[in-house]
Amino acid sequence: MKMPKPDAGVIARRAEIIKAMQAIVSGEGVITEDEELRAYDHDGLMAYKGLPLVVVLPETTEQVSAILEYCAGNEVKIVPRGAGTGLSGGALPLADAITLGLGKFNKILEIDFDNRTVVAQSGVTNLGLTQAVEDEGFYYAPDPSSQIACSIGGNIAENSGGVHSLKYGLTTNNVLGIEMVLMSGEIVRFGGKYLDSGGYDLLGVATGSEGLLGVITEVTVRILRKPETARALLIGFPTNETAADCVAAIIGAGIIPGGMEMMDKPAIHATEDFVHAGYPLDVQALLIVELDGPEVEVDHLIERVDAIARQTGATYLRISQSEEEREVFWSGRKNAFPAVGRISPDYLCMDGTIPRHKLAEVLNRIEELSRQYGLRVANVFHAGDGNLHPLILFDANEPGELKKAENFGADILRYCVEVGGVLTGEHGVGIEKRDLMGVMFTEDDLKHQQRLKCAFDPAHLLNPGKVYPTLHRCAELGRMFVHEGKLPFPDIPRF
Amino acid sequence: MSETLKPETAEQVLDAVKWAAASESPLAVRGQGSKDAFGRAVEADHTLDLSGLSGICCYEPNELFMTAGAATTLAEIEAALRQNNQQMAFEPADLGVLLGGEEEAGTIGGAIACNLAGPRRIKAGAARDHFLGFNAVSGRGETFKSGGTVVKNVTGFDLSKLIAGSFGTLAVMTEVTFKVLPAPEKTRTVLVLGLSDQDAMKAMAKALGSSHEVSGAAHLPEAAAKVSKVSHVAGAGRSVTAIRVEGPGPSVEHRCRALTALLRESGGIEELHSENSALLWREICDVRLLDGDGGNEGGGGRQVWRLSVSPMNGAGVAAKLTGLSGASVFYDWGGGLIWLAMDAEPDAGHEKVRQAVKFAGGHATLVRAGADVRNRVPVFEPQTGALRELTARIKEGFDPKGILNPGRMVEGV
Ligand SMILES: Cc1cc2nc3c(=O)[nH]c(=O)nc-3n(C[C@H](O)[C@H](O)[C@H](O)COP(=O)(O)OP(=O)(O)OC[C@H]3O[C@@H](n4cnc5c(N)ncnc54)[C@H](O)[C@@H]3O)c2cc1C
């Protein structure tokens, strides 16, 4: 992965920049020693590491504003960082950039049950939001598997999803407002405790912007009352095709489950060895389907899903009879990444989304590629919305194997796009999929995205080298080539 | 010379916009023109009539999405969805009558460009939440696309959000893809009678804060309730607070019972079944319950505002508006959406309205007023400082010559 060449001029000014940072953030909030910087040298995409110029951990929005204003004035780049669990390298440090960590933005500011909202600083963890309101029976719906660690600011920057996103939506559907500091240092607010906006939907645009548009300092999210009950079915199938048919048939019957997850054989075995959830080992594919709501509804839907599963050829079927049993069903799926981590020195987690009816076809293609590359792969995915997570197993100590795994991953993602899907469903582009953007987008598509970037950060100081393979200068993007204009379309009907 | 250009293909749209950019001739972009009167009057010489870009291109019920030409009528889309027991869950409001036009007009592109939403906004979101991808021509005269056909997609910036609600000021959509969802098996509405506005906010908060997946929560003060065509509502002789539940049959019955128990102490309770429920929520969604409008086209010249505030502040905000001559309101979104009708004023009472919104946090839109008033008074919430400059820079990036619906949202943008 090629990163932009560090700016030697900025590195030469390091001492001066540190001084300026110390004037804004006192004491331990400015980290300069290599030993300590190493704690920030990578994110969840472990194959890539690098030391930042310096790490700054501000505590107030005003400090963030002062930092960005200084950096804008002195052409210093910024890499925003939440909890560093991102899987696409979005928070990967740059040698000539300040890593701006939001770890100290860890306070819940307001809980408002009547309006069903929580206002919090952006470094609060996803689970922290739920924990703040669960005594009253509420929760924050999007639940990435990393929820104990990842920050809500990072969730917004990535538009993260979770197993419950099928029914309750992604981050973008559950965030009502943010406070954001622009690269200029200006502080803006998009949205609040009310719905929609009186102008362009900049809240929507900031969500999923991967730290390229501004630094999120505060968030307002909506919370929901926990469903009365939830029960899950554990369903085994003899083939990937039959499992995929079952997924399609459930959706086709008008049922949107709270969650619908699938694992293939290698994933089943890896997780079963790890957590002993009691998964059947003689099936090719396993589905976990969770229904939630009032008991009568759950009973009714369980019956229907049960019938659909039998019709589509399930060979194993268990329905959770207690809350504990439901949690056991999930324990395997929720530990899939660490489980795979046990059976292989390293793994890459891919994240394409495909149309549901292509599930079996794509799985077969992945199997073929796995043989071709000679690398094992385990598949877990959010089957309900077609979001795949093939985990490619490899050994980074074997020369060339990382590259091979990356090529394998790129082939999977290209295939996802080929069958009508997309490169990333929830983990973001970061550096990982940056160079594949051209598979999905034309040059003009990418230029329009970058024009949005130019409106927020005209000097490209925020998180450069991420998401876009080439960053065009904003002056160049703004230029317009006009063709001399008489009405050049005799064939367009006019009235 | 004023012309109406009626392209029939995306390529022709591109040609038309290229020409407009080269000759700096502003275009008024329209689908069917059902919302021409929404927003500021566009200062444009020519009209770009997109009605030729119509038709469903791809509908796969099991994949839960549809792709259609931008000017496909909502009526055509809804008919196709009904055949498969599906719906657009964001419940696009039909503002035709409110805006003095026809019922059942409007296109999908228009619904998205105005980011329409209905009562289900509180549970399912607005058009923005269901808009998966598009092909468009920006004011630069370049074709671009964003998004895709799948729900989970974080590849690049989410330009769909930018285009939804931009009132055609950034790009001309030629084809759009949006989410479709199963229609509920059953719908019922619990009515609580006789609540004051303030108590209604509390009752709605209780219902929305329960686990009963309420998909609509509206409060109709007595004057608004009277206008309804649902006899239980009109004949209540009191205010009516309506709570909607949808889903599988047994579940809906259970939740109605639970909500009735929860709200009994608040006031008298009635229940509406399928047909009456559908009619009432249609009236709420399409803003047909403003007292004094009498369902008339144009509402006899009365002006209409739409205020979005934090729900518990709804009644407090409305209380600040009573000084406006002939003011009448009703509430949707649990109190977070206030529809206000008032006797016409040259300034549409905008200072008072904006003051009231400011107190609660939120924004107000002048949805109906004469063109002269809409050009004098900011129709959308005025922006200041960095936010205003951001908006201008985005417009500049996508439409540097200012040829797409200039002035529709903000004067000079
Ligand atoms: C074991 C594991 C399981 C995971 N499971 C899921 C899952 O189920 N679903 C899912 O969607 N993701 C999952 N992830 C990915 C990751 O947890 C999410 O992307 C998460 O939202 C990242 O949050 P973070 O705080 O760690 O962000 P970081 O990794 O610190 O940053 C991610 C990106 O956001 C930017 N950023 C962070 N904070 C801010 C801010 N305040 N303002 C502006 N930009 C900011 C960064 O610059 C970077 O580009 C998983 C990761 C791991 C390691």
C-alpha cells in the first residue's frame, strides 16, 4: 500500500509543532516519545504500522478548534482517531501528521428519556451509550461487534453497522446531530434533538466520511426501548445454496428479523472449537435468525421462520428456549474474529456487500479463489443485508503471504462489485480499499466526491492518503471546461 | 426567450445541462411540477422537464429495492409495490392539495429532492434514509453516480444524503434506487381523547418510549380533529391523540392492548381499525387537517409552516405562536413536527416562528405562501457563519455557474 510521501519540511518543524501543541493542550495530552507513540502506531488493520509525528489528546472542543486552526495555518496534516478499532486503516498514522485522539472525550453529557436521546462526547464507547440508559430499559441500536471498545465518533466516521442493523438501521439512521470542528478551526453543529435539517443534509454527509471532512466532538443519538423479548433460531443447512435460499425466502415472506447471520463450515468449526456454543459440525452453513418484539409476535414469527427453514432444506434446527440459550447461540458468531485468530497467525477481514440472491454464487467463487491462492478462508456475514465478511487466513511471517492475501481479498471485492454489490458495507475504505475505488467509480464519480471534500478541507489536510487513490487539487477540481453554447441538441423535444 | 426542454434520456439531460452551463442559462428543474410552489421561486429562463425519464427499471421484491427513472410517478411506484405487498416505508407525503394542486401527483425524484417523509419518520426515517443510489448530472455538466442497490454501503462519501433534500440545486437526478420494505400485515390506531397539547406530548413520549414499536404519534387539537373525515375523530368533540401500531396481526392486537393500558389514565380511549386508520394517517401525512384550510386547494390564501423541533418542546413552541392571526396547529412525530396554518401576512410571521423554534432547537420551513412572500422571507431556516459558507462552497463545487434551480433554497445559492 503506497502512502503519500511524508513532507520533510513538516517533519523538520516537529519541535516547533510540539511546542505549539503544548501551548494548547497541557501536560500529558501531547505525546512525543517513540515508546508512547507506539501505542498509536496502527488501528484494527494490523498489517500496517507507522509512527505519527506526534499524538495530541485534547479534552475540549475549543482545544480541538485551536489545534486545527494552528494546523490549517501551518499546513500540518491531521489524522483523527477514536478508539483505533477501524479495520480499513482509516486511523493509520502518517509520519508528517498529528494523530488527534479523542480518547478524553469520554463523557455522557445529557440523557433525555422523554425525547429518547443521549448527548455524548465523541470518544464515548458504543456500549457506553447503551450502558448509560439500560437501567431504564433503553439501548442504542447499532451494535458493531467491537462495541465494548469502539467510539461513537468512530462509528459515525465509518457509518458502522451491527447484527441488529437489518431491522434498526445503521449509524446514519440513528444519529440525530453532531458537533464538528472544521479544518479551519470553525465549530459547526449539524442536527440536534430534532429531525432533518433546514438545508443540505450535512449530518448525513459527515456520517461515513472517514475523518476526511472534520473532527466530530459531540454527538446526539436516538435511543430505543429494548424489545420485550427476543428469541433466536439456529438453523443448519447441507449446502450454502440452501442456506441462501432460506435467507431469501424469509425476506420474501415479508419478515425482517432483528438479526440474520450466516457462517460457513470453516467459521462454524473455528468458533465451536473456541466457545463451544453447541453448533452442529455436520452442516455446511449455519444461520442464526433472531426475532424480537412482543412475545406473541416473536412466537408467531418463529413458527413461520421454522416452517420456511424446513421447506428450504434445513437439516438442523434449534429454537432458543431461554435468554441464556439465545446468548449461547450468539456467542460463537460474536467471537468469530478471535476464534479465527486462534487457528491462524494472521487474518484479513473483508467487507463487501452483495445482492442477497448472489450469496451462494459468491461463496462458491470465494472457495474457488481460496484454492487458487492456496489460502484458507472462513466466512461470517450479515446475511440479512448481504454484507460478507470473508476472513482470509495467512501468515505474515511467510514472505509474500500478506501480498497474496491482499490480492485474494481484492479479487473477492472485485467480484462483489461485478455481481452488483459494493466494496465495503461497514468497515470503510480507509487505505485498505483505496486503490480499488476505481472498480466501482468512474473518475467523474470520484471527482464529485472530492468536490465535497474541497468544500470542507480545501488544502487536503484531514486524513490524506485515505479513501481516495488520487487527491486532485481543489483548484483543479473547481475548474470548469465549458463548451461553447448554442442549443446543441436538436433531438431534445422542446416546448 | 423561455424554453422547456424535455429530454428523454440521461444523455439528453447531460446535453441540456452542458448547454445551460456554457450559456449560463439557469434551469428550473422539474419532475411533474407538483412541488413547484415549495421553496423559493426559481429565477430561471428555461425549464428542464424530466417527465420523459419515467419508468421502473428494476424491481426485485426479494432484494428490497427498486430502481426507477427519476420522474417515475409515485402513483406508478406505489401500484407496483402494492402488488407485492411492499411499500416505501418513509411514507412520502402527498403535498399536492396543500400546495394548491392535484392529488396523487409527484415523482420519486421530487420526493427525494425534497426529502419527504410521513408519520413513520420517527420509526423508519425520511426519504434520505431509504435512498440507496443515483445517476445524476451535476451543474458542471458531468454525469456521476453514487451508492448502489444494497443497503449496507459505505464506499466513499454518502452523496445520496447530500442530494436528498437539496431541492435540485446541486444535480439533476436521472435514475434513482431506493429501499422498499414489506407492507405491514395489519394497522391499528389507539386514540386518546381530550388531552391538552402539553399532556399529549407526555402521552406520546410514553408510547414512543415503550417497546411497542409505535409507527405514528400525532396530536390533533380539537379544531384539527374536527376537519378529519374519520367520524370517530371528527365527532370526538375534543382533541384526539393518535398512536399507530403496525405489524403481524397477533402482535398488533397485543400492542394495542398494552398501549391502551399504558395510556388509559391519560384520557378516554378509542381504537381505529384498518380502513379508518389508513384514512386518518393519510390525512396527517398529507397535511389535510389544518383548520381553516377546509381541504381547499391553496387553503384560501392561508400560509403554512412546518416546524421540526425536539418532541417534548412541541406544545411549548406552538404556545409561542398563538399570537399569529388565525393560527392553528397540529402535531406529528410525537410532537416534533408542528404544522402551522395562519392568516396570510406579508412577512408570514417569520420572525415569530423562527424565535419560537430557536427556543426549542430545530428549524422551520415556510411550505405555503405566495411567491412574492416566499422570495422576501427565508423559506428554509437561515444559516449563518461557517454553516452558510459551507453550503455556498458545496453549491459552488457542484454547480459553479449557478444554473440548477438557482435561489430555490437560499437567495443567491
Ligand atoms: C473485533 C472487531 C469487530 C468489529 N466489528 C464491527 C462490526 O460488527 N461492524 C462494524 O461496522 N465495524 C466493526 N468493526 C470495525 C470498527 O470497530 C468500526 O469501524 C468502529 O466504528 C471504529 O471506531 P473507532 O472509534 O475505533 O475508530 P478509529 O478506528 O479510531 O477510526 C476510524 C476512522 O474514523 C475516523 N474517526 C474516528 N473518530 C473520529 C472523530 N471523532 N471525528 C472524525 N473522524 C473520526 C478516523 O480518522 C478513521 O478514519 C470491528 C472491529 C474489530 C476490531
